[in-house]
Amino acid sequence: MSVEVAGLTKSFSESVVLKSITETFASNEISVLLGPSGCGKTTMLRCIAGLERPEDGRITIGDRIVFQRKPAIWVPVERRKVSMVFQSYAIWPHMTVFQNVSLPLRAAGIDSRVIATRVADVLDMVGLKDVSERSATQLSGGQQQRVALARCAVSDSPVILMDEPLSNLDARLRVAMRGEIVDLQRRLQRTVLFVTHDQEEAMSIADTIYLFQQGTIVQKGPPRDLYENPGSRYAAEFFGRANIISRGALQTADGTIRLGRLDLAVPDRMANQEFFLCIRPEKWHIGPPDATAALNGNIRKLQYLGDRTELWVDTPIGEILVIEMSSRPLRPNEPVGLRVEADDVRFLDA
């Protein structure tokens, strides 16, 4: 079941948090709403859930309008057929795991025998079958998050909304839970909208990422596309690390720009304007300094991190960050040559 918003606008006091957003979140996929704090992503989720009332626009879940300004439509949260996983888990401490998970079914008046079967199946799915009678307060953070996921899974809600659900977990557990969320969504075939500020988390679970900036969606697409082809400096720097090089640091002539010894054709639309080049650190190749390298320079510092080495190289156009995946020994102050393929250089609007 898809979720659509059209002209969605929301303000708090005099601050406009959502600026007339129109977007469709695909059915049976994980759509990740990504951006820094205060960009509007959680407000979007709460408007879809019915926890906030927008000033303008329309929200449609499946083929049903749940909010519209004119003519006025407002469907309360309990009738929107959505489930929500909060950052704080929202687990009832006085209930057992079974009671917490069965809560939406009991509220709907479903027969107790049906509840027992459905809850047992879901607890088995999330690996909590053996602790079903344990008090929620006796669970670890990861187990409590699984309870919250199970509570959504056991209902018949076709849409699951997740608001920073992994932010309270430690780093190792966050990585494990990402995989569990993806596995659960694939098995249930539900529509998931997932809010996070963590770009690595977004890229690891999303079918489609929607990048927010100051109340608008500035770019959307599959994770690989957003990483490899950022549409702006903001997107380039949000999705991982990037070397951003201004046009003023480079030589230009006859529609080409020279990056060291590498000539690049300037896109026609940028011929008479400022722009930046974006090169991901892992796109550089390190070798000996010579006339065939795009840039020659000296290693200023490096950090060996086991699976990779990160190097900061001083060059004629400034410091370049390079990620080297091989384990060959390199030393500070060592002269090196940097090479990059033209296809790995991206032009960004200033």
C-alpha cells in the first residue's frame, strides 16, 4: 500500500517545517527519510501517522484520503491502518513480552485463540519465542526493540512507520538490527517509512532514500545512485566523505577544466557559472609520483584502520583525502602520485 502526500505543509509557531512537499512512497518497499535534526523528516512521519495536523495539503494511504484541507478530511490515528515504532520503543513495563505484542489484537477484539497463534508466529519470527512470558523490563535494548517490531508485525497494518528506532542501541547491535528490519519487511511485504539521520543506516536498509533539507526533499533515489551521483554539495557531503574542489582552484580553457594532468569536459549548463568537483576518497588510486599521475603530492598524515588506510595528501590544489584498501606500507611525508578516472569525477552546482 503506497503513501502519498501532496502540497503537505506544516509549521510550528512561525517556523515552516514542511514546505509544500509532494511525494509518493512506494508500496511494499522501505523508504528512508534521511536528513539532519530539524529538517522535517520526523514531522512528515507524524503527519502521516495522524499525530500532527498539517496546515495544508493532502495525505493518502492506499486509496484512502486520511487528511485534506479542502474539502476538510481528518481520519484519526487509530483508523489510519498504520503501526509505529518509536525511538523510545514505547514498551509497557508492567506487561510481559506476549502481552505487549498482543496489545493491538486485544484492542481490536480478536479471539484469544487467534491472538495466541499470531503472536507465537511473530515472536518466533523475531527470535523472542523463548522469552514470551518474561517481563519487558527484563529485556535488553535489542530485545525491547524486537518487541516493538513484533507489535507492528502482528497487526494487519499495511504501513509501518519507524522514527529513529535504532538510535538508542549500541553500534554493534544497530548493525545487526538493520538486517533484521530488512528481513522482516521482505517476509511481511509491508510498506515501511523509516526516519534516520545516519547515512550509513539509510544506505544499508533503503530501497529508496528521500534526502531532506530545511523542510523539502532535495534528492531521492536508490542508495547507490545517491552516493555515486549526488545532485548537490549538500547531498555529496551528507552521503559519506567527499573531496570537494572549487572551480577557482583549477585551470580552465576552451570548455575543459584541468585537474592536475587530467582534462575534463565542462558540462554545457555549467560553462559560465561556478561549480564544484566531487571525488569520493576511494576513487583515487595511489602510485609513485610521475608525469602520468593526475596529481603529485606528499602524504601529510595517515591512519591505518585494518580494512583500509586513510591518507591526507598535500597537492598543488589543496589537501586530498584518499582511502586505500590495500595493506601496503605507506609513510608520512612520502611522495605519491594520485590517479582518478574521469568517470569518477562529478560536477556539482555551486
